[in-house]
Amino acid sequence: MLIARATLLDGAGVDIRVAEQITAVEQTLAPLPGEQVYDAAGRTVIPGLHDHHVHLLSAAAALRSARVGPAEVRNRAELARVLATAHVGADGWVRAVGYHEAAAGRLDRDVLDEVSPPVPVRVQHRSGVLWTLNSAGLARVGMVDHPDGRLRSADRSWSDTLQRNDTGLAEVSARLSGFGVTGVTDATPDLEVGDIVRLLESHRTRGVRQRIHCLAPGKRILHDLDLDLDELTAWICERHADGAPVAVHCVTAAQLVITLSALRATGTHPKDRIEHASVVPDESLAALAESGVTVVTQPNFVAERGDQYLADVPAAEHHELWRVASLVQAGVPIALSTDMPFGAGDPWATVRAAVHRVTGNGTVLGADERIAAPEALSMFFGTGEDPLRRRAVAPGQPGDLAVLAPPADEAVETLASDMVAATVIAGEVVFERG
């Protein structure tokens, strides 16, 4: 197709010929016989955004799940009300997501039995790493004698008993297209070959329009209660021996320290990643930079959860949360993502948070971690295979583009998802607003 009368971020007016790759960018291009023409009418064209850390199947399931986070639930009575009116899926389960202890305290099977309807119920913590099941749910997965019903998401001994359902993937994809997202990296740690094949087949058959890259089986979630340096080091060595990188989920200072220690012992692969880096203590900055490992982080949580951080985290540690600017200044390679569905999934909101660092109640959290809008936006210009490869609107680049309604001098300052006028993937318009 030909995108006519486009404006680049530098203000240049061009025509763009695009298929699987961009084949020509010139001041004027004549349409070829039979070629589809999209008139950008002076709008700004940028590389399509790549969200570097999402969970597609969880996002699809979340569409049919009750929300029970602090924004929806403030006590056990309200939790009971939400669960009582929640949709019961075709598999017989009530599925609820986004829970945090600030909503109604610590959940276990006994508490959940008190507040849930008499059907199998499972509630996911907003971190994504923990589920709590009621007694009916534990019976359904063959764990009737489990002491507290708190089960890790990555434990396939129970999760494999659940019915797999891809319903909702097309809806998730359409939402991403509306944000100008043309590619995603699925960071789910327990995807097996069949899961990956199913996702790639969904892309091939156009259920999911975005290009898909999967971190599994090289993604690893750590838990503070059972951190084992020797075991983690052995796992990284095994992956590296096969010529493969690792991606390690680090949401606490302890997890980051143990990961950096393991990587010092093993050496690094050029594509090794640390996911989240939610907390980076001052004393870990130099070691993180020295490792050369790419950090994929989500400053959107400053906006989405910042007020809870202000209440729960000592003030002296606030500057260590969801760092961006200090990592850049230290020379740490960085890419951004949303962590959909555990984050809201809007990359423009992530960019806004990186620029402004404002919590929901309007408090600036980590002012020194703010970065400029063009730099933040460019952290979504990587690819699944190489999040640091900043794509451009140029011949030979992937044919994945977003058309923005504001003029070029306003585009990267507006930072609103509704300014995406059209999204192009592999030379085809997959979304057009209005």
C-alpha cells in the first residue's frame, strides 16, 4: 500500500510505500496500478509500538473476569458482593483478578469460602504470581486438602487441570491495534510448546494481528521465600549453554541482587533481560549497568499503584521504585512495556507515566526518574527479538506503522491513545479510527 501525504517526526513531508517491509520513503511517490492508497492528510507517521512485556492469554481471560482490586473492593462485604454477581464461566468457575491486600486483607481458602458463592472461585493477586482458591475450587483441581488455597500461577500441577480457552484474543488484539501496537512480547513463564504454537497460529489466521514474540521457556519468576542462588545459576548456565538468553522476573530488591549475582557467575548472553526491576536500590545501580542486561520495566505502575506505594513503602525508598532516568544515566539498556493485563495495557499511559511520574491522586513519585517524551516513546520502538533496536520510518524497516492525528511538533507531547488515527501491520491497515 501507499501512505500518501505523511509527516515524519522531524517534520518532513513524505509518501511511504509499505508491505511486509517499508520499500520506499520519498517526497512524492506515484501510486502503482491497483495499489491501495491511504491518505494520511499530513498526519504524523511513526513506527508501530511494540509492547515488550504482556500476557496475551491472561489478558483474554481477564475480559471475562471480575475485577476485585482496591479500586473496586474496600472490604470483605464488597468482595462478597462482587463475587456473588460475577460471571460464571462455561467451565463452571468464577474468575476474579487484580486483588491486593489493601482491598480486604489477606486471602486464603477460609476467607474466600466466607465471601464466595458455592461454586469454584479463583482470585488472582494483582502481581500475577499467586491465585487463591476456595474449597470448591480446590476440590475441582484435586487439591481438597491444601492448607490455605494459595497457589502459585507458575505451578502447572494445578493450573494444567483448568480448561484452556483462547476466547477474547481477537478482542485484545483489536484493543492493541487501537493503541497503535503492532507487536508484542509474551512474557508468560509457563507457556509450553502447544501454547506458543496456538498463539502463533492465532496470528497466522489473523485472530491476533500483532507480531508475537515469546520469552518462554527462558522466562523465570523468582519468589523471595525460596531464592536459591546455586539453583538459579545452574538454570542460567543451562540456558546459555544452549545458546539461549534468559529473562528473570525481579520485583524486589532481593530478587534483583540474587539475579545479578547469578549473572556475574555465569556471564551474560547479549539478549538476557531483567523483567520489571520494580525496585533498584542505589547500591545495585552500578552492578546492573555493569551486567549489560536489558531491563524491561513498567513506569505505568507509578500512575496505577503509586498511591499504594506511598502508603506501603518507606519514604526513603520511594526513589528506588520503577526507575527510568537513573538507569539510563547509568548506561543500563532499557525498553518499556505495560505488563497487560496486570497493568492497564495502554502504552501511551506508560509513556505519560515515564514523563510525569504522577500517581492517581496527583503526587509526583520519583521526580528525578522522569525522562523526556521522545525518549520514552522510542522505548516502544524495539522489536520482539531485539527490544533495543529502535525502528524508524525508512526503507528496509518492518512495515508496521502508526498514524497519529496531531501534527509532528505535538505528537510526542500529547501522549493520548485516542490520537492514533490508524495502525498498519505488514502493509495493511488493521485499525482506522472513525
